[in-house]
Amino acid sequence: MTASTAPVPATLRSGRYAIIGELGAGSQAETLDAVDKLNGRRVAIKRFQVRGAKSWKDVELAEREARVLSTLSHPNLPVYVEHFEEDGALYLVMEKIEGETLASLRKRHATLSHADVARFLADADAALSYLHARVPPIIHRDIKPGNVILRKDGSFAFVDFGSVRDQLKPEGGSTVVGTFGYMAPEQFQGRALPASDVYAIGATALSLVTGREPEDMPHRGLAIDVRAALGSSAEPWLVRALSAMLDPDPDKRAARVPAPGSGRRPAASPAQASAPPPAASEDWRELRNRGREQRRQIRDESRRLRQDIKERVREETRRLRQDVKAQVREETRRARRAAHGHQRERAREWHGHHGFNGPGPLVLMVVVLALTVARVAMWGLFRVFLPTLLSALSLMFGRPLRRAAYRCREVGVDIDHGLSHALAVMRGRVLNQEIETEGEEMADLEPQSPPRTRVSTGPQRVELEPEPGEQLDDSVDAGARREQR
């Protein structure tokens, strides 16, 4: 597939990224130079035209590159910003790495010194150790001079993960991806191993030292003759390292990039001395910091989820309680309405059975009025006048009159009860009380029994039960206290 010829927009992501120019174009995508207006930093945006893809495999590789870069954090790898889709194209945004690609150096016929190659191998070893230590290992599959950037501080960065493989080989074979001359022999069979990246690093380093493409170098069988390619002036450690990395048999090839020299690092230039290569401890420190940050994020997310769950449970409990209370109130009102209706029906049946349906309302009113007047008169005679008179006479004639006064009150209570019952019959209250005492489920409708008052009358005690709304005469208690004295 060739690079897209679609016009490049002036801005992307609703004006967030301002396009300045084009950094380069490859077989599958093009890289744009842009500025992030949110923070003013320079970014490199890789654009992949989905509509121009010849197969879905190309789209899968573009999406895989964005997914893999979003999980990486290493000083020799691009810094991921974001990825998005816009106008039928996939965009991958990375921080721009300031420097020059090794392919540009090749075009200028520039070569690297042995010290520069040593720095390149050290940076490559740090980056590949980080990638291959992932689970599953991440294999670049397309390391070449065009995908390596020489920074201004002398360090090297590895870019363009468009051919990366981050999963195990799927059943049925794998796609052949890579660049001829820099690909390990096993990649032609569809096999990509961590040792395949080691071979590509060795081929790139040899090309930068000699200034020739790998396929143009002398070979011995299937292997590149490293000693013949470098010449007799090459340092022995470089010959040994590149020979171990460029072995065509992956089982005999070096598993990782060998350290330059026998534990001795060639002297670096002043520009390189200001920025030493990252050591393994720096990689582990970076991994440890990332792990701590991820654990902190997980704790914060767990705490937020627990709070949300508690809040939802409280809200749901509150809502259920309100629903239950409303249902209880509704059922109570319904039961009371049914009880009142049943009570009125029973009252009508009782009145009809006892013959109270005959008299008219005027007769009933007269009878009720007469009974009320009689009750008031009897209450005044037997419970006020006569007891008071006899109590006064008892001061002169002694205890018999006091007993007569108490007896008058008892007679008054009996007469009052009888008249009260008669009034209740006329008003239908007797039936109401019978209905209320039939069911314990209507206990909340029962009238409370009036308080019982004990009156001392010498050796005996008489308990008087006043009617509702009625109070005992204080003179009874006064007489009892005088008797005790």
C-alpha cells in the first residue's frame, strides 16, 4: 500500500492540533509535524487512511500500534499522547522526538564512529530489554535506519511501531512484515521472535559503520561476513558483537544486544558525556514508579466505587422504607374504611332486629333528650346533693350518716350507668362497643378504660369507675381523709 494522497487538514481534533508540515511518508502512513495548542508542545501525528487500506490487516496493524504505544513508557521510545479517528482516517499523536533519523545520515553518506555505535547498542539493549520483558513480549519487527532517531544529546530513540506484534503467533501463520536486508531470516517464514529484533539492530549498526546496505555486504553462506565488511581496522569487540547478533540461526544468535567491549565502555564525546545512557536501574525505577502510580489509581478507583455503592444502597433503602410506609398507611386506611362500613352495616341490622326502625327521628330525639335530663338530675341528686347533705349531718350524728352518703353515691353511679347504657342503645353505641371488642386486629380503635379511683371507707375500699369525660367528686376523697383522721 502506498502513502495516502488525501489533502492534509490545517487543524485536527477540533482545532487542538495545528499542522505545520510533513515529517515523512511510509508505505502505510504519513507522519505530520504539528503543535498541541493545549500546552504548546511539538507533536508528531501519524495518519493512516482507513479507506485507502488494501486489506483489513493494514488497519489492524495501525490500531495495534496505537494500543501498544499507549502502554509503553521508556526514555528510548516515543511518548504516547492519544489516538483518535477523524474523517475516515486514524491518527496517532506522539511527542515529537527532536533529532535526525539514521536514514538521513545515510543519505548524507555520514557514518558512525565506534563510540557512536557503542552508544547505539547500549540504547538498543535498554529499549529491547524493556519491550521483550513485557508479557507477552512486544516485538518491533521493523527496526531499520529510518525508524531510529539520533537525538541532539547523542542518545537514540526507536520509533514507528506500525509492524509491532504484541501477541503470540495466531493459528494458521503470521504476516511477513519488515524491511529486506534488515529482517532476520526467520521473518521470511512468518516467524517473529525477540531475537529477530536483535538481528535488525545488528544489521542497522553494521550499515551505519560501513555506509552500505546489508544485502550489498560480503556473505559467507547465509550469514553476513562481519569481519570482511568492517575491515581489519575494526575493534575486536565490535566484530564479536555484530557477528553474534547477525547469526542467521535464531537458536545460535545472541538473545540480547551484547555489551560493547569486555565490560569497557569506549570514551564518549563531550556531547554524549552530558547525557549518559540509561542504566538498567533507571529502567527498573521507571517501572517501579509506573507500578506505584497504577496501584494508586486502582486504590482511588476502588474507593470511589465503594462510596458509590454505599450511596446507592442508602438511597435504595430509603426509597424502600418510604414505599413500605406508604403501603402500610394505605392498607391501614383501607382496613379502617372497611371496618367503619361493616360497623355501620351491623348497626343497621341491630336496629332493625330490635325494632328501632319504626320510630321516627323526632321520637328518638325526644327520648334521647329525656334520658339526658334524667341522667343530669339523678347525677345531681344522688352524687352531689344527698351525699353533701348527709356528710354535713354526719358531723353531728356520726358514722351511720357517712355510710349513707357513700351508699347514695354508689346508687347514683348505678343509676348513671343505667341511663348511660340507655342513651348508648338509642345512639347505637352499644353495638359499636361490641364490634370493637370482637377483633384484636382493631385494638387501636378501642377506647381506653377510664382510670379507677379507690375510695377508702373504713375497713373496706370501694373502686369507682367514672364515665368517659366524668371526674369523681373531690368531696369523696375529702370525706375519706376526714374519716381516717
